[in-house]
Amino acid sequence: MDLLGIVACGILGYLKVTRRFPSGHRS
């Protein structure tokens, strides 16, 4: 179990959601 991998996956997912909410609603 790599904590770094889990954290990276969480950050990537969080960024994707944060970017999709404000930018996705404007499509």
C-alpha cells in the first residue's frame, strides 16, 4: 500500500471534480 499513490489519486480526483463543477456547468 503506497500512501503517496493514494494521496495522488485523491488529489487528482479532487482536482477533476473541482474543475468539472465550475467549468462543466458552463458547457
